[in-house]
Amino acid sequence: MNRQSSTNGTKPVSRHPATATGGSTADLLPVTGSSNNDLAGLFECPVCFDYALPPIMQCQSGHIVCSSCRPKLSCCPTCRGPLGNIRNLAMEKVAMTVMFPCKYMSNGCAVNLLHTEKTEHEETCEFRPYCCPCPGASCKWQGSLDQVMPHLMQHHKSITTLQGEDIVFLATDINLPGAVDWVMMQSCFGYNFMLVLEKQEKMDGHQQFYAIVQLIGTRKQAESFIYKLELNGHRRRLTWEATPRSIHDGVQSAISSSDCLVFDTNIARLFAEGGNLGINVTISMC
């Protein structure tokens, strides 16, 4: 199939923030169990209900709010007093000892982390909701892994699925102007793979093609496979071999770094016939 891509006031404050330390404090030891849960609850932001992590700002009455919500507020959401520019260093010190649950705990993640590790973990957490793997920005769907294929079958019915380890991915009308995506599904070894060919129009006017395979599965599952893309014709061959991307990661970072099969319009014409380009796709297990 082919489709067009959707797109390719406040009072003056002192220079140095004031601090609320609550006097001298002794070194704090890590806490666990119910005590940890009780402490973690003290860091709940009253606006988004996520955790307010260092740097922790407070109003003049001591109410805290997270750093994400703070720029959007003109007054304290708890007492409606001025927010000021006060850091709560005592709470920040306590935060160093608290193990915070992953934000995807309700999805099944049981990991607890120090606040310094929390953001990095959540960016790659396997329980993070999956986005629709179709290229382009038109579909905003998110859900669990086992909901991805039902979503594709119900809302992206035009995508063709081929069975087998070796198939030919036929991209038609590759000479269409502008940015275009071609998508096909391949089913083998009990898994579903999405094949994506993306054509981008560069600033200097030339066009670039990017071909890549992603697994409808986790990163760990993707590591069990190798895919090979091959262009054949006119006594020429162009091959790319790599581990498929998990749809949790998507394909855009790979395309941006050219970690996929990349070729320009001149190369495409060498292998195309009648404006159509066939790409041999082979999936194998490691």
C-alpha cells in the first residue's frame, strides 16, 4: 500500500532562590517497605499526581509541586498563595533515600528506583504503552502489546499481510512526489513484522529512501531475529541485514541515524520496473 505522510503577573524574585532547610539534619538511611511507601506519598504533586522530584520547589506555606507543573502555575494549587522561588532542600535530601515506583506500575512494572534512576528507566520500560507502529503522525493510538494487532486490523485494514519467511515487498509508484510511506506486514515464526519504506524529501531537493523492519513485540523478542532486505535487478544487488526494531522503539531513531537500508532516487531507479520497486525480505531466527 502507499499513503501520503501527514507531515514531514508574577512579582520580581531574587537572583538566588531562597531555601527552606528546616534546620540541620542528620544523614538519612535508605528506607524500605511501608515506611518507604509512606514517604514516597509525601512527594505526590497535587496537580498531576506524579512525584515532585529534585529540584523541589515550594510555596511560602511549604506546599510542593513538581517541576513539570510549576511553570504552568501562577499560584500554589493547594493554598492559592504565591509560589515564590523557594527550594525545599530538606525534602530533596529525603528524596535521595526514597525508592519511587515506576510510573507504569499500573501496567505491571514492579520496579522501584531512586529518583536519579527513575527517568532513564521509564524511557525504556517494557510496560510503557505501545504507540501505533504505522509511520506518520496521524494515528495517536496507544495500548498494550497484545492490543497492537487488533488495532492494526481494525483501523488500518488497507495494510497487506503476507505469510512466510521470504516475501517480496512491492512498493508501487515510487515516483510519487513528496514524502510517501509504504507499509506491509509479514507473518512468520508465530510473530508479526511490519515492513516500512519511507521516502523523504531533503532540504536540497533530492529524495532519500529508508527501508526497515520492526517486530510487533518487545526488545528482547526482537533480539531473536535477523532480517535481510535485498534489491535485485539488472545484474546488481544491494543488501542490508540487521536485527529488527521493536515497535516500542519505533523506526524514526533508526531512520534519523541511517541505521537501515538507505538509498537515493538514482539507486531506486536502477532496481525499479515501471515505477514499482520490489524488495526481497527474509526473516530468520538467530
